[in-house]
Amino acid sequence: MTHPFDEALQLQRLDEHTLQGQTSPVYDNMVGPFGGILAATMLHALQQETQSQGEPVSVNVNYAGPVAATPFEIRTQCLRSNRSTTHAQAQLIQDGQVAVYASAVFARRHETWTAQEQARPEVPAAAQCPRQRLDVGPRWLGAYDMRFIEGELKLDGQPREDTSSLLWVRDEPPRALDFAALLAMSDIFFPRSFIRQQQLGIAGTIALSTHFHATAETLARTGSQHLLARARGQGFRRGYFDQSAQLWNADGELLASSLQSVYYKG
Amino acid sequence: MTHPFDEALQLQRLDEHTLQGQTSPVYDNMVGPFGGILAATMLHALQQETQSQGEPVSVNVNYAGPVAATPFEIRTQCLRSNRSTTHAQAQLIQDGQVAVYASAVFARRHETWTAQEQARPEVPAAAQCPRQRLDVGPRWLGAYDMRFIEGELKLDGQPREDTSSLLWVRDEPPRALDFAALLAMSDIFFPRSFIRQQQLGIAGTIALSTHFHATAETLARTGSQHLLARARGQGFRRGYFDQSAQLWNADGELLASSLQSVYYKG
């Protein structure tokens, strides 16, 4: 049986640089699909364009318009490639309009000294934290097992001064981690504006940039275990806020960091 | 007299979507120009493509290859535009190859509630901090007035556990802040790998994403005062590290936040 994540990422080749796909209802958000699944789909397309030319290090995804539940095309282009890095970009086109566009840098990584400054926060193991069960909310929430430690969306209307959230997360059902899934999880967080106000408003990501600290080896070692995910808004002003995030595996290895720009209202 | 920053950003129009420019020796780095001036040049080109369709909110710049001291072309394209946002991208092409490419989201911002979670660190005023004078180093350093509070590049070969740097910075000579200058300053930091090892190595940014909290009003209020800039590496692994940064004005307003992906060796 194909995992719902892989099913959502299925793309059909139309020509050398064009793929066709369609959103999966499993990842439906309030309007259109969960941004993380679109990011993963863009990376999946870029990985096909640049096949076996290294691992993704940096991915940028911009959201320019809604994506409907009808087929879309993704056009990919390799911009530059040498022995160590490959740069590529992609556009998701629906009804003749660019809805999502992305770029990625792939690298053949080399041995260097290693250091980690963002230590994984000390928290109880995932097995000791109860899984969040939301009776309401968009369908994509069911595609993840989320276990909040702090910064839940309580919707009690009591504004919070600090929008930090910390949670364990993995695919539901479990699935061995790969770069596409890790990218999707870097977008797993509720909008920081909702957390700040503790009420639902309008919000939509316009840009997501994710840096992968994980290599293929780290991913293999991590497998289908829960990741610890942390996000925080740094500033909210005149319709846009940013969100800084980090993801670690249970062993404390930093797997990814990201910065988002998000539209908000209310 | 034209400010060296504006001189470096001068572009000649070749056709509706193509501009021609050339690097300025004032911003020379070890190899090629300072990445921040290239980012500013890309934003300047994108602002011309999307003129009067809002202020930049999110900019992503990727560095794919070296830029030589010969003329280059920048090709710009508007991807999508509606009443509130405009998405555009650009490529800097030299010798038939893409050397830098960028995307930006511009928005007509609206009134909302406002909040700032990243408070400006409490530090002595810029006037009370001595200006850093480097006898060696690339020429672009002379284009900025930098006053370090912590995390200097001492080159004493004593590795540090924490790569946080904090400094006051402004253009030298002073210049009223605009989005292009703010973007350049979000790339002002020495590579975190140099700070970590306290020795020179090889490093080069492959991706820079900057979120603007500043609006045109904030910029006007800030003028040519020093900005407080902070950067920190979160993880260094197999040839790539990331860098998270924030910039505030003297009044404590968060102006920009950014995430970089950087290649390193040694």
C-alpha cells in the first residue's frame, strides 16, 4: 500500500521538464492543500530534474496563489551545475497562472568539522506525551501525529506574549523520513498569529526557506521516529509576520531550520 | 555626489525586462563582490520590474557562481500580481551563465495588530562603541561603519562554542536606509565558520532569505542611524552551515530577519 504522502507526491511526466500532478484530499487545508505538501511536491519535482546530483541543502518555496483540486503542471529547470552544487527552480502552474514557485540548491557534501549550536530542548520523550486529537480543523492535521509540549492552539481568546511552540511530530501512519517529508514538516506549525491571539484568523504563507542540516545518512538513522519541532514568530507588523523554526530528531541532531514569511489578518 | 552604494546599484535598461550593470570595486570581497551588494542589486532590479506595486516583504537570493568585474545582465519577470501582492524573479547572467538568481514578494500592506517578540538586546549606544578598524581584509568592509559588541573576528585561532555576533552597523559614508541597503546589511556578517574557528577559511553564501518587518515609514524614521545586527550559526555539518540574523534600529524596532545557507571548508 502506498503511503498517503507518497500518493500526494505522485507526478506524471509530460515531457523532459514538465510533470503533472494533483492535490490529495488527505492534505486538504482550510482553502486548498497544506503548504508543506506543496513544498514537498516542488522538491520532489526538483529532485527529478536534478537526479543524482547531490542532496538538497537549501530550498525556497513561494506561494503566489491558491491551488485547486484539479490537475496542475510543474515546470522544472536546471539553472547551473558543477561538480559540487546544482541550482534548479520550478513553477507550479494551474489555469495558466503560477501558483507556487521554488528553487533548491543541491550539493555533493564533503567531510568537514561539525558543530551544532541549537541544542534540542530537553523534553519528555514522544512516547510519554499524549497525541493531540482535534475534533475540528482541516483534514491535513490527521496526516500527522502531533504531541504538543508547549504553545498549543487552545483558542481560548487569551492573547499570548510569546508564540513559541514545541511539539513532537511524525507522519501518520509512520513513514521513513526523507527530504520531502522533512521539508513538509518544516511547515507543520499553526500560524503564529493564531497562537498569539489564541483565535482563528486569516493567514497564509508567502515564502518558506528551509536549510537542511540532515544528510541522507541522518535521515536513514532517524527513520520514522518523531521529530521535535519548534517555531516562534519574531515580529508581526502591517499584515506580515515571520516564523523561525528548527527540527531535531530524538537523538538531538538538528535536521532542519527554516524562516517563513506569512500574511495575516485578524 | 552619488553615494557609492547607489553607484554600485546603477543599472542601464536594455529592454523592458533586461538591465545591465557592473560590480563596483568599493564592494569587492575576497573573490568577486560582497554578497550583500549583489542581493541589493537584484532587489533594485526587481523593484524596477514591479514598480509602485507595494513594498518588498520577503526576498530570496541564491548565489550560483562567481561574478566578475565585467558587465552583467539582469533579466526580470513578474510571475503573478493581484491587488495585494506581486511576485517577481530575476536572474543575473554573465558569460551566458546564471550567477545569481532571486525572487521577491511585494505587498501593499494593511493595518493590523502589531507585536514584536525579538526584543533588541540591551547594548551601549553606537556612539559609545568604537568603530572597528581592520588593516587587512576585503575592500567592502570599508563601505560600512561596524562597531562590535560581541562575536568579533579576532583570528586568534581559539575556537568558540557560540558564534553569536552583535554589532552596530551603517553605511560609510552615512546614507538614508532603504530596502536595498537593509537587504545588503542582512548579509553583513563574517562567515560563522570563521567566527567559530577564529581563523580564515573558505566560505560562500548559497542562499539568503530576508523578511522585511520594516515598512517605508520605518525606514524613513530610521534614516541613517546605526542598526543593531545580530547573527548566529545554528548548525555546521558536512560543508554547509546556516545563519539566523536579525536587525533592529536604535529605537528597538525589528527591521529584518534572515536565514542564510553557507558553504564552508576549513
